[in-house]
Amino acid sequence: MSIKEIQAEIIDEFSMFDDWDERFQYVIDLGKNLPLIDEKFKTDDNIIQGCQSKVWLQGEKVDDKIVFRADSDAIITKGIIAILIRVFSNQKPASILESNTDFIDEIGLKSHLSPTRANGLVSMIKQIKMYALAYQSQN
């Protein structure tokens, strides 16, 4: 599935909820369903700088795609990174770099986050794109 298709799916899912309490509960549920990251990846090197809470992001190239794994010590943040991993994991580096993140505004997520969480969201996206850039340059 392409990045755009996954983003459209997420927009549809969020449109099913009437208010932000329900949407935040959905984000929390997504975080709870995020596969556990191996403890060996919970290193300082994998911590995303600029996040209020701790977020670990690890990516590896499998064939010609990047597979991301992540975790956070905060439940909302874990849900946010779960959404980003769903969109960008198992995608080619070029697709990740070319993609936009307008879907975040469409679901209203960024506007419902505190300023520090919104900055953390930007940092998460930036780190995902850095992985893509690094792996693309290996070709």
C-alpha cells in the first residue's frame, strides 16, 4: 500500500469519531498496539531529540524498503509514533522523502497537541526522513 493510501485510510478512521476525546483514545489505543521494540534499540542514539517525552526510533533497510520500530514512555506520544510508523514503515526511502504529511493537519492532530508535543511530532517526522535520506544515499 502506498503512503497516500495509508494516509487516506487514517483520515477515514479519524473521521469516524465525533470529538477529540474519542480521537485521543484512538491514538492511545494505536500506541498500545504498537509492537514492542527490542530493548537493545532503546539507546541514546535512537532517542528523537526535540520530544518532551522519550521516543526511540530505529529503522533498518530490508530489501529496498525501510522498516521502522519505535517506543515511547508516554502513551499519547506512543500513539503518535505508531501512526507515523504505520504510514512510513515498509516504504522505499524515495517515497518517504517525496511524501508530505498533510494528513496530520487533515485529521486535526497537530492543532490538538500542546506546543511541546507538536514540536515532538515535527521532530519524529524529521528523524524518519533522516533515516530515508541516509538509506537512499547508500544506493
